[in-house]
Amino acid sequence: MTGRRLSKSEEREVVKTYAVEEVKREWKSEAKEEGLSLSRYLHNLIQESRAMRQQGRLKIGDRRRVEELQQEVDELQTRLENRKQTHSNPESGSNLIQTRTLEELVTSEYKPLDQVLRELVGSEEFQQRLRNELKSELYRSANQGKVEYRRGSGWKTLRNNGGDRR
């Protein structure tokens, strides 16, 4: 980083960036936290990254590998949580619907199945178990090359209807 401040408008050029809206919101939030304009914040990040690359501490592709490793860590944590839940309560039935949860939902009053389902799905505990199981399945599919995750965008399939790689 040069430390030199560009204050004269004739010394500056406009640079367009195209980012996903969520990423742009993250940048703006981070810039605000540091008390900088978005332009100055991005300029500083670029300069820091260039300096790190020149020092050999950052290589193109490192970020992608970090994201892949983070996905693996998340998947392993989800698997561990699921196993802990299963082993801590072996009489719980399925991973998603546990006996204790059903006992809380089904009372001395008759309830139609649709109402029990609505209450179950609205339960924070159920949503967390469902979220963990869904993440586990998504990461498993990612490891098999069937789906892909991109930070800020989410998940997508890697196979078209014919089964070929895109």
C-alpha cells in the first residue's frame, strides 16, 4: 500500500464492479464498520490482497479451497450433532420427529394431522434438526459432485436432466 491519498479528482478513475447484491451489502456493512466509504474500503482490500500475494501469503484459488474446507467442517459438525442426538436418545424414533416432541404436540384434545404438522414445522427444535439434516445431505451431495455451493448465492445442481456435467 502506498499510503498516498488520492484527493484530486483528476487523479482518479471510475472502476465498475459487478457483485451479487448480498455481497455488496456485506461490503457496505464492513466499510461502515471501519468508517470508510465503499470505494475506499474496496481500494484498501485490493491493496492489502496485492501486498499479501507479493509476499507469497496469498495465492489465487486459496479462497476457493478455504470455502471447500469450511463446507467439509460444516458437514462433519452436522454429522456429529446428528449422531449425538441419535445416541443420546435412542428411543427417539427418526432423526426429525422425536418422541418427546410428539408428546408435546399431541395433547388430551384431538387435533387433525394438518394441525399437528403445522405445529411441528413451526417448532424451533424441529427446524434446527431439519436444517442439520438438510445441510448434511447437501454437503454429502456436494462431495459426490452432484451439487455446488457458492457463498452469497447458495446451492445449485451440477447435473442437467440428462445426467451430464454442466
